[in-house]
Amino acid sequence: MLKNRATRHLREIKMSYFSHMKRSLDISLRLGCGCFFAAIHSIAPFFFESASSDLIHNLHKELEKSS
């Protein structure tokens, strides 16, 4: 059942397993950096003033383009 869901998802988005994995890991790492930037910004607001929101905005544009 899990395999069927995974293969269905990959077919729907027209990606291979490894291209999907690469893209998902890239997004995950970028979001992790965004979390780091937001945490630092919460302590020292003069650092990373728009880094997290810029990251989210750019990711949204990329994901909208690819869908």
C-alpha cells in the first residue's frame, strides 16, 4: 500500500524517485537554514532581517512554477 502511494505520487508529479529525493532534500535543507535564520533573528533582530521571509517567498515561487 505504501509503495502504491509513493509510485502514484511520483507519477503525478512526473519525477523519478531520485530526482524527487534530491529536490525534497534541497527544500528541507533550505527550510532548515530558514529556521536557523529565524532563531538568530528572534534574539538579534538586526541579523537576517528578511532572510526567512525571502526564502519562503522564493520557495513558493519555485514550487508554483514547477506544478
